[in-house]
Amino acid sequence: MASNLSPNMRRHLTLNLLRQSMLDLLYEQLTPHFSYLFPSTRLASVLPPLGQVGHPTDIIDQPVWQFLAALALHASPEQQQLLVAALREKVLENVTSANKGWITDEESRRTKLANVNLFLHALGLDSSQIAM
């Protein structure tokens, strides 16, 4: 069957396989470290507890949520499951703190939910679907 393909079609298939192999390698390398991509996770040990001082970490976390959303869009179903499992606690932490009133500043609350929704929307989900 491969011999029936045109050179352009074989090239296209080869490039798709190469792209998927690179994405698989990226997932393999990053999966154990997804939570550490977030500046808020890395800064948690040096910042005062939430509620004592306003934290701008949601703003600096946004590019990470965007990156993870892009990964989710191009992931296989198995990779999406790994991604969701790795980020489950981070998602729940943000949604819970925003919905339970632990964040008193309305802008910070909206930013937290918007960040999570960047990721969840790539998976066809929304933070409003998470039961608390």
C-alpha cells in the first residue's frame, strides 16, 4: 500500500509520524514535572500563606495554562488522561479557592477561573462542571 502513495503523500505521512514522536517524547519528559511549570508552585515555599497578602501568581501562571491547553489540543486520549491526572490537584485548588470564597478579590477570583478554563476548554470541559 505504501508503494501506491505519491512522494508528497509519503512525505506528509513521515512528517506526521515525526511530529507525533516528538510530542510523545515531550509528554514523556514533562509529565512528572507538570506542576513545577507553574511559577506559583515554585514560589509557594517563599510566599506568605494565601489570604495574608495578594499574590500576583495567577497572572504569571497564565502562560503555563496556555501552554498546557496547547498540549491538550494535540494530545492523544491517553496523553490527555495523563495531563488531567497530573494537574488534577492544581485545577481543584484553583476552582475551590475561587468558588469557596477563599479569594476575596473579585479580579483574582476571575483570573484563577479563567486560567483553569484555558486548560479545561481545550479538553471540552469547564470549571463550572466541577462539583465542590
